[in-house]
Amino acid sequence: MQSLDRDGFTIVELLVVMLIGGLVISSAIGLLKTVRSTSRTERLVVDVQDNARYALSMLTRDLMEAGQGMDPSLSFGPVAVGDGGAGKNDTLYILFADPGTPIHAVDAPPGNPKKKIDVRITCSDPVTDIEKGDFVYLASGSARAVAHVNHVNRATTGTCSGDPNEIIGTLKLDVSAVESENHGWVLEANEAGAALERVNAAVYFVDDSDPTHPTLNRATEYDGGWVEMPIADMITEFRVDLIFADGDVLSVADSGDGDLTNDFDDINTVRLHLRGSTRRADKDLAGGQRVDRDYTMSVTPRNQLYTRNRQ
């Protein structure tokens, strides 16, 4: 008997192929969904890490410059903290001077929160580095202060006759105290003689006016209040601890305790704590909740440490 040739597939074979193909496609789709979900979740977490790392890198850079060209005292320091208290964020204040910044002689030191200061213009010191909007650091005896320059008026009265110390004019500054938050940056009554130096400020604080989108800000300018510049999104917590030379850990320096420890010039290390949150909730994260990550770093302000070791 002659066998018959078979062309094509039987219905059973087609059904089997379709079933296997459907299983493969279904598995592939499921795998693709899992990969996309995992990738989306990882991007949210990585975004939190990147924000925190960037913020900590800026904080570290500023803290490493803290105190450059300045001399801390018991009641005043280039690193200070405004303690937010329980459940609130702290504010970190940092001061430093650019290398080579000149120090000028002051004739009329400040005696109240708003005062005109006269800076001597001499043949050897023309005082050309101070402008409106600058911060100036004043020292007189043991007193220290920082002020914001609101207005500058330059008045020269003569020309140099050869004596480098000859006074040929006066730079009149209208200054005001920078807001005080228990950090020692206030104008105080000083002795008759004083010196003045232009300094830079960097202030870190969290703006949580929009609770769904808190940001860590860095401010370097002051106009009746700190002019904020957001540097990291979704930073929900910013805490600062000060570690002193004797090992004590406090929220703020305590220059009024009557002893010589835990003052502004005793600060050894600044411990930073950030808590970052994902930008949005994700069903694959913590049951559909935002995920928080905590980051801690300790930084030693090297310039302040060197200054203390020289004393």
C-alpha cells in the first residue's frame, strides 16, 4: 500500500504550538514588567542616594574651609548651629575668608545692631575689597562679631605724601547684624580699637514650606533674610551635632556655662545627618509608601583645628 504524504500540521499540533508560544510570550511579558518595575524602583532609590551624596559633598567642602583666615573665640566661631529642637531641622552656619584677604583698621567699632563703621583708608591699605552686600568679620580684644554691609560710602581727603600709614580717607559702612539663632553671629559692644575683614558665609537649612517637596538649601547672600538656593530635593531631615575636644556631643556650643569646654573654639568635629526620601510613592516600594534613606558623615573643620593647635 502506498503511504500518503502529509502537508502542514494537524489541529492538535497547532494547538500545542500556540499554547507553548503563549506561555513563552506570557513569561516574557511578565519578565519585562518585572525588569521595568525593578529599574523604576532602583532609579528612585539611586536618585535619593545621588541627592544625599551631592549635598554631603558640598557640606564637606564648606566645612573644610570653615575658619580659614579667621580666629575663633570662646563666644564666637566660624562653625555654628541653629538648633531646630525636637522634630525640626537644624541650621548650619559656616564662615571663612578667602586666602590673602586684607585686614583693615576700624575707627568706630559697632555698639548696637545697626551702626555706621569707619574704616581707615591709608596709603598702604586703599580698602578696595569691601562692597555692598558683603559680610564683614570684626574683632576687638576678645569680642567677635559679623555684620552685613548695607551701604558703602568712600570719602578720600588727600593723597599720599610718602608715609604708608598716612590716613587719606574713610570708608563709611552702614551695617546691620545678621539674624541671630544662638550661633554667636551678633554685633556686640567692642573696645575702642577694632579690625575688620571681609568673609564668606554658607548657610544650610531645609525649606519644608511644601511638605510634599522639602529641599535642602544653601545660602551665601543675605537680604533681610538668607537668600536660599536649593541644592538637594526631598531632604526631609537635616541634623547637626557638634563634637568637642573633650568628647562631648552637643547640638550647639555652650559659651555661657562658665567653664572653658564646649565653647565655639573647642569644636573638633561636625557630624551631619541627612534623611532623603524618594520623590514619589511606588507600589513596589514599602507597600506603596515613600522610602527613606539615612546618611551620616563626620567632618573636621581643618582650619579651626589648626588654629586651636597653634594657640
